[in-house]
Amino acid sequence: MVVSTSDLIFFGVFFWVLFITARLAVFAINIDIQLKKKLWPMIIFGLAGILLVLAYMLEFPPKGYAVLLPALFVIVYSNLKGFYFCESCRKMLANKKILTTVETCDKCGGKVNR
């Protein structure tokens, strides 16, 4: 079975809406920073799993997985590496330069943990 263009559009829109909703929930909801630290990797890996399940349900061809899996690896890695947690001000911080390590909080100057 060939994946139609409308299926691919639905796939992309559904996944990104789900991802943005989860990300905003972690950033916006004022919950304990320790809980955010535990939830963030679960959300990222959960969304990666949902993406793979949707690809399977849409019967992606093997060549599609050859593109999807490396892209998914880069997305998961950048989301896990690009976010830090400040214990002092209890904020989750996004690091735009994923190849660098953040050691102090931009907002309060406190020590930052992963």
C-alpha cells in the first residue's frame, strides 16, 4: 500500500501538534522541577514511540524508515541535550546551541542541572 499525501500531512500535523502541546505543558505548568526532570525524557521517548507507531499504521515503506529513524534520533537527541533545569529559580531552560553545555542559568545565575 502506498501512503497518500493526505496521510502524510495528517501524520506531520498530528505529531507536531502533539509535540508542541506536550512541550508547552512541561514549560507552562508550574509543577515541581524534579517532576519536570523525570517527565521530560518520558515525553520525548513517548512521542518518538507514537511517531513510529503512526508510521507503522500508515504502512511506511522501508525507505521511509531509512529517513525517519535517523531524523527521529536527531530530534530526540537535540531535545534531550537542549533542555536544562535550574534548581534555584525552578525553571526549565532551552539551550539553542545544542553543541554547547550550559552551566549557569540565564535568568538567575544559579547552577544548572540536566
